[in-house]
Amino acid sequence: MTITAEWLASSCAHETTEVEVSRLEITAGPDRGVTHEIARSPFVVGTSEAADVRLSDPSVSRLHCELSRAGSKHRVVDLGSRNGAWAGTVRLHDGEVAEGTHLRLGNTTLVVQPAFFRLPRTVWRAGDSFGPLVGRSRVMQELFALLARIGASREPVLVRGETGTGKELVARALHDALDRPRAPFVVVDGGALARSLAEAELFGHAKGAFTGAGSDREGAFERARGGTLFLDEIGDVPIEVQPKLLRALEDGTVQRLGEGQRRKVSVRVVAATHRPLHRMVNEGSFREDLYYRLSVLEVTLPPLRDRTGDVELLASRFLDEIAPSDAELRGRLLAAMSQAATYRWPGNVRELRNFVRRFALLGGVPLPQGADGGALEDAPTDLSFHDAKRHVVEAFERRYLRRLLDECGGSVKDSAARAGLSRPHLSELLGRLGMRAR
């Protein structure tokens, strides 16, 4: 796959269609009377230049809250703001509000309602894949059209998405789109960078720069010269290294540890994260200027539960990699996928791939726990009503909290914010259930 003018013309169509946008009207505060119409979802409200809706109210945090369309409602996620996001007397950490609800952010009040406009958009016409990415769901087809538009650019790209959604595949698809099959594709896992060696790993070092540096060594930027550098879990890159990372993105040069001169490198950077970078900016653990530079081109990879119709397609493709000619096994696998139609696949595409591998290698395995529709265990009738109810509620709490912690990377703080609980309350629940965060 190479993105050329001819390829774009054959793969994408441009049409004008009616799309839903969010109309945000400021009803109180310094910006009263201003209206914003936002086609992007989710979008961030705050006073920072990096915010999609920028307010001038000094009582509003730089990246205050994130809003996203959810049918006729809007989901509001507080990003660790100073004054919170309020609907009436209720403080919202992560919740949905009906259209027309007045939200208070600091001294500003705003109301968000859906609106419909006829806008131009790019429609994907090249089937159910984009490089290694596969999907025929509406959200994936829209993603393919977006990747086609930005694929030939050399600008950095920020890929957001839950763990297991396939963020590295987005980076590989963009790398392949530049028609550089022999160019290097270098992966750096931010979560695995030792704080003391992070600078040397990214930018290289000279001989004798530190104890153990027995020779000159190229860093990841130099090793990726002419190709793509994939920075996985960018939110875990140490804060003291982030200014040098920003400069490398800004001027395309790096300086090895222990050297005085800067070296020119031509690299496309694709960064990925499942962490809430907006919240980290407010907390001071991620630089705002680096976030602003990375998020010019932003891609959100949807979780598998939102990819209607893609599970069977993906399962079939994964089986092709292992047993492409086993029709009987394929039939049993597709029957299992049909039985698990309501399962939410909390581990996303990675969980599905691993399930298909086990299924193929062992000739069939039980469905994941909860794949029968996610119903709770039947209430035991040999107990009293109140004891049976406690049994069912505890089963729910265990499943909910286990999935919540998994999706939040084991962070009690992030899990509490997402669940709308205080950290002490969540810690108390985990202790009562005998559960521990990683």
C-alpha cells in the first residue's frame, strides 16, 4: 500500500453528508454568548491552546474536562480540574448528561446540545482493511479514511486507545503508507524505559558519557532515520526527558549524551498511549507543550466492543494465520463467536486473537467467562433473599472492579475517577473483596 494521488482517488470518495456535531453555548462567565460547533468527538474544554474549546475564564483549568457524544447524551470526563465539572449540585467525574443540561466549569456555565450540518467528509471505498488493520464496522471505516488522509504526512501522530486495541498496527500502517519498505521501523516502550537510561536510549550516547558506556551508541531516533519511530506508552516517558523529546520533534535534531553537537534526523514519530494525557498535563506529569505538539494529528482507536460486526471478521482472519484450510474448525469457531455475541472483550483485539489461537491449537476451548451474555451468576435459592442478593452483588462488584482495574492499567487513582468514586472508597471496596491493584 502506497499513498499516491491515484491511490487516494480510487480508495476514498468525497461526499457531503449530514453529520451530528456538538453545539456548545456559553451561557454564563467571561465568554458568555459565544457558541462553538464541534465535529470532533471527544473534545476537550479548557483554557489551554491545546483545548478544542478554549475559554478565557481563569477559574477553568487548562485542560478541564473531556466531552464526547453518546447518542442524545454527552459523556463528561473530568480531567483532574481544580474546580470540577458540575451538573446542578452533582460533581461529575465520569458520567453522561442529557442534552440541554447546564454544566458549570469554574465561573463558566455552558450547555451542550446535538446539532446537524451537511459537511464534507472522506469515505473509505477500499474494502475492509488498511495495511494490517482489519474492520468493516463504521468506526473502523472512518478510521481508515482518516489514516489515508494523514498517511503521507511526516507530522507526528498521537494514537489513543485502550490496551489491546492494536495501536502498534496503526503505526505500521502509517509506516507502510510512506512507501519505504526497507526503511527502519523502531519501537520504544515508554513503560520499559529506565529513568536513568531513558535519554541515552532515545538520543544515544558517546563513549565514556557514563559508567558502562564503553563505545558510541546510536539512540532510537538515529536508528529510525528515514523511517518510523513508534513511541509506545508515551505517557510513561520520564518528565525530565520530555523537553529534549519536544526539541527533537520541533527541529528534527538530537544530541547524544556526552556530546556537544546536534545531529539531523529525518524520522516520523508515532506515539501511543492508553493513559489520560490531559489529566497528566493538569497534574504536571506530562508537559503541555509536548502534548500540544503530539496531538496535531490524533487518532482514536475504538475498543472492540464498539466495533459492531468486526469480531467474526477478525476471528476468521486470525484463524487464517493458523489453520486456513480447516473448514470444520472454522465452522465451530464462528458458532462460538455467535454464542459470544454480547461479550464485550475487555482485552480487545489482543484478547480475541489469543482466544482464537487457543481454540485452533487445542481444537476448541470454553468461551471466556461472561461470554454467555455477561449475565451475573444465578442467585442461589438455597440462601435467604438477603444473602442471595449479597452473593449476586458481590459477584458484580468483583467483575466490575477487575475489568475497571485492567482497563485503567491497575491505577487506583484512574479507576476511582472513571467509576465516580473517591480513592478511599475504591480502596475500601478492594480490601473488602480481597482484591489488590497491580
